[in-house]
Amino acid sequence: MHQDSIIREPLLLGKKTYHQVTEDVARPVEGKANKYWWALFFLAIIAWLWGIGCMAYTVGRGIGVWNLNRTIDWGWDITNFVWWIGIGHAGTLISAVLCLFRQRWRLTINRSAEAMTIFAVMCAAIFPVLHMGRPWLAYFVFPLPNQFGSLWVNFNSPLLWDVFAISTYFTVSIVFWYLGLIPDFAMIRDRAKTKSRKILYTLFSFGWSGRAKDWQRFEEVTLVLAGIATPLVFSVHSIVSSDFATGVVRGWHSTVYPPYFVAGAIFSGMAMVLTLVIVGRKVLDLEEYITIQHIETMNKVMLTMGSVVGIAYFAEFFQAWYSGDPNESFIYLSWNNAKGVYGWAFWSLIICNNIIPQILWLKKARRNLYITFILSIVINIGMWFERFDIIVTDLYRDYLPSDWTYYSPSWVEVGIFVGTIGMFFTFFLLFARWFPFIAQAELKTTLKSTGDLFHNPPRHPKSSDFESDGFHAEHASIETVH
Amino acid sequence: MSTVYVHALYDDDDKLITGAKKVRSLGYGIKEVFSPFPVHGIDKIMGLNRTRISICCFIYGVTGFSLAFWMIWYMLIHDWPVDIGGKPNYTWYHNIPSWIPVLFESTVFCSAHGMAITFLLRSWLFPGVSPKNPDPRTTDDHFLMITTAHSDQELSDLMNAANSTGAVEVKKVNG
């Protein structure tokens, strides 16, 4: 079995027994929400309702209520779509890729990161559906027989690949997440004091009882799903990037896009995980599980991914200049953009994604919660600007100078974005209250290889210890049940 | 004597392993083990076969791939070769490279969901199924080993095996 090095920092602080883990994970589910939870929940619901209003207005009046124009025909909507999809990627990275790499620090954050993935993909899916203008015809994207021939979907189009990729990603993520939740729901069910909780968690836990055969299958299924989800997560953002890269728009038509988008997705997703767990560990009193060590490790992943993204920016900038093509000199990473009317968006991207994150080279900064929290939000703003720059500032200087124009969003577009943030936090807050925040069953398997139980193990009894008389009377009770 | 089950409850996974090994070394089988988390190695001690669920997963994947391949060929080549920019889709081998994403996603979709459904069916896990663990502590921090005794001799053997390996509770349950 894998064990920690003695000199390594433990992944669990405090004296944790199996029962203590149960208590700590069940406490937020069994306790009452405090006033901060209610305040946040109320805010999130208001934002969500506002967003629903804006969506209804868009559907009722048509997407003319957005400020898109003939030159800039993708704006905030697709920016938000790519941003949310990207955020989702860290969840699958943590739960699937790190599972294959046997990184056990993932165990206390994978549950919340997967929840984040699912809610982020739900938010993302809203945008392309709204962008269709007639969302009631959204089923056209599926290969269904229809009255026009049948006129089938075009399997050579990246937009259709997106349909398959995102629906597969969403459903597989839910399955992966829920299968992991089943034993934890069973734990809450078996210690439920109230009748309603008992009924609810009996339903949720699917009658899980922890038989050896079930565990054997469970482990195999988890491992194989992790193996399947790993290429899946890389394929999804690669395909999203193909929406751009296969288009003949300069700035978009770039072979670096798939790896560059995947790195950016993990960068922004890690930032969102940090935003959520820094608050979550405090509010749910899980600081001994999600330790500073975890935060630092995530910061290191973020620094790596941020550097990959930075190199990609540099390559894009250099190649655009080196090509000598006058069209290329107007792409989103070019001097013309940096000093143009969208210079503020260009510099927001560079400052948020490339300059400020350099602070992560300092160990003190990586281990400081305040710096990490602020930085995680800065990076998410930066990654939003990356998508905004790719979309809007690649379009606003079209091939015909007479088409050159400017775009800023209408209140409806802003409202829909605010609404998805509200929806995301509504779901996440409900998740934190009703679902076990940490994958406790899996975590318990590591208790003897890290933390207190590993460094100070209890004396392990051998069969010979029990040979002497008197043990039976002391340690075991024998009774008959009819 | 009718069949009697011995329920041995342990509070540690290592003790459970010791107990299970002891029972097996005496020549008895283990009917069932309930544990709060996967105890590695217990399946081998119990003599459980390796699960074949990953083979099922592969078969579902191949099925998904084949179905997707047939679907795309039928829709894009056979039924209606759409002429896009003067490039009609008449030949499947020219179009295959651009089918890879959908073929891949369909393979993943079918293998993942097929495997999950197979797991839920084989382990009989559904909303509404009532749990079968006899002791609620086995989802918290206890480990339950159930063995079967057909005679008084077997019963005392199994109870002694459980007691001598540090079981915190040993119960005789009439079958």
C-alpha cells in the first residue's frame, strides 16, 4: 500500500479515527445552516431569478435585445459559455486524472470539485441554447429523424462535435460523481436520527450496504471511469477550441488552440476550486481535512497551468508578428489590439493571467489564504477576459475596414451572466448543505497511511495476543439473537 | 442443528483481515463482509472472483463505437450526402478524420453509462431498495464478517476464531 514519507507534511491534521471522519463529514449535513449560508443563498437566488428574467426577455423578444452586431456576432454569450465549460474542467482533472496518478491529496477536494464541474456545465449549456434564438428548436442539434428529408446534422462540424462532447461530459460527470456519493449517503442514512432524513438518504443511497463484492465492483468502476474520463476531459475543451480553430477567422485559425484551451480550462477551474474550498473549509469546519498543504498543491498546479497559458500567449503574439501578415497584426494578441480601443481588455488579460499570478513563485504567497483567495478571483476574471479577447477582439477588426466596429454588452447579456453565477452558487450552497462535502469512504482508506494514525499507529494486535485467558471476557461480548 | 450465522464485528480493518484469514485457515467459507470502505485484499481472502465489469465496459465501448460509426455513415454518406461548399460527402473514407470526435464521444458515452448501469443492476442498487447491512455501524467505523455454521462444532470454531482475532462483538444469528 502507498504510504507517505515520514518527512512529508500529513494530508490530515489532528487525531482522526474512522468515526471522527464520519462525525466531521456528517456534521454540516445534520446541523443547521448559519446566517451566512442563508444570506449567501438569498443573494444567489436573487441573482438567479434576475438571470431567469433576462433569459425570458431574450426568448420573448429575440436575441436582438443583445448588443451583437454584424461584425461582432459572438459576444458575452459565447464568452460565458467557454468560461463556464473551462471552469468545469478542474473537477474532472482532480477526480479522474489525479486518481490515475494516485494523488491522494485529491480525496478531500474531489467531491466539491466534481460538484463544481456539474453545476458549471449546466450554466455553460444555457448559453448556446439561448444563442440559437429559438431555444424550443434546440432538439435540432441531435441526429433525429425530421420532416425535412430527413435532413441530418453535419458530423463534419465542430459545433456538432460540441453537442456530443458536452452531453457526454455532463452525463458521465454526473454518473462519476453520484456513484462516489452512494456510500457516503449510506453513512448518513445509517446514523440518521430523524425519520425524514432516514427516508431521504435511503432513497439517495440506493440501498447501499457495503458488501465486499459491491466494494470490489465499486473500485473497478471508479478506476475504469477515471480512465475513461481522462481522455474525455481533454477532448471536451479541445473540441470547444475547434469551434474557433476550424473557422477561417484570423486569430482563431490556430493549431495551438486545443492544448492551449485545455491548459486555460484547468487554470481557471483550479482557481474556482480554490475560491470555493477556501470558503467551504472555513464554513464547514473542515480545515483539518483541506489543509494549507492542499491549498499550496493546488496553487502549484495553477502556477504550472498559468505558465503554459503564458507561453501560449507569447507564441500567439510572436507568430502573429513574425508572419508579417497585415491581417494577423490585428489579432487579440498583437500590438494593434494592445493599443486599440480594446486595449483595456488586452491588458486586463495580461495583468490578471500573466503578471499577478507570478506571486505564486513565493512559498509564503502559496500558503497564504487571503492572497490565494484574491488571486483565485483575479485569475477567473483574467480567464474570462481571455475568452472575451479571443471572441470580440478577433472579430472587431474585420477584413473590411468598413465593418470595423465596437461592442459592449446590453443589460440583458450582463443579467444572464449574473443569473448563471447565481444559479451556480445556489446549487453549490445546496450541495454543501445536503451532500457529504468530502468523499469520506475513500478518505478512510488513507487514514493509516498519512496523518496521526500513520505517524503514531495504535499497537496492532496479533493472534498470539489473544491466547491468554481472560481476553474473551474483557473484550468481547457473546450473545444470541433470534 | 439448523444453519446458524456468526456475526463478528470488528472495529479495525486489519483485525478484520486477521479474522478472515483465520476463518479461512480453519477451512470455513466467509458468507459476507460489510465494511464502511473498500478493505483491500478482503475479496481474495473471501475467495471472490475478480469482477468482470471492466470487460463489460469494453464491450459497451465497442458497441457504442460501432453504433456511432453506422449512424454517421447512414446519415452523412448513405441517406443524404450534404453538399457543403461543393464538397459532397459521398465517400466515407474521406470523411472519417472528421468523425473521430463523435466516434470517441459515443464510445465513452456508451461504455461509461453501460458500465454504471451494469454495476447498479448487478449490485441491485436503486432508489427504494432497502439496505441489507445488519448493523448500521458498518457504514461508519465497524466491519462485519458473517460466517455460516452447520453444527455445534463449527459454531464454536467460528466463534472462537472471531473472538481470538479481536472482534468487539460476536453474535449468533439463527438462519
